[in-house]
Amino acid sequence: MRSSTVGTSHRVIVVDDDPGMLRAVQRVLQLHGFETEVFSSAEGFLEDAHLADATCLVLDVHLQHMSGIELRRQLTRSGHSLPVIFITAVESEATHKAALEAGCVAYLHKPFPSDRLIEAVNTIIGKGSER
């Protein structure tokens, strides 16, 4: 599943297998002027994502076949070092630790306030104090 808007300079890729959450995150990002590319699975992302000009990734930790953490590790092994924001509905210290070890910029527990997501993306692009 791929979707995007045109005319913005920062593109955020979102991977989440929950269609409602995927739409909500996409909507929030677009309302704040970000271009989005969305995928409902890690496999779809690996087949069709355009990483060259992406600003960051928003990855669900618990995807159907490949976890967001494993996806991040695979990208790192392939030489892709895009900043990652992990999102999850499952509160777990072990998962949080694994996400930090995989190199996340932020770790957000669902449901999270939209301003926390935007703050994390803005931090990545160097606009942490701007809104």
C-alpha cells in the first residue's frame, strides 16, 4: 500500500499493520506538512519503499511476519541508517530495550498524542524548537 502527497520537502515512511493507526499517523503527518509513504507490512515496505530521499521511518514494533525491530536491523545490515521512530501498543521493558538497541530516535506507546510524533519527526529534521 503506497500513498503520498506532493510538494513537501520531508518524506516520512510509515509501516503499521493496523489500517486505522496507519491512516491516523498518515493524516497527522500530512496535516503538519510532511509527505508520506505508507505500508501495511514489512514485506511490502522491503519490496516498494523509496528510501533515497526519506527523512525517517515510523515503524510499528509488532508487525505480522517481521517485527519493526527486525526490519530496522535488516536495514542497518543493508547500509540504510534512516532515523526510526518506533510505535507500539504493547508495553514491555524488553521490547523498549530492544528498540533502543536497534537505534530508535523515539519510542511511542499507542495511543500517543499526535504532538509527540510531530515533535520526534521535527527533532530528526533539526526543527525541535520550531512548530
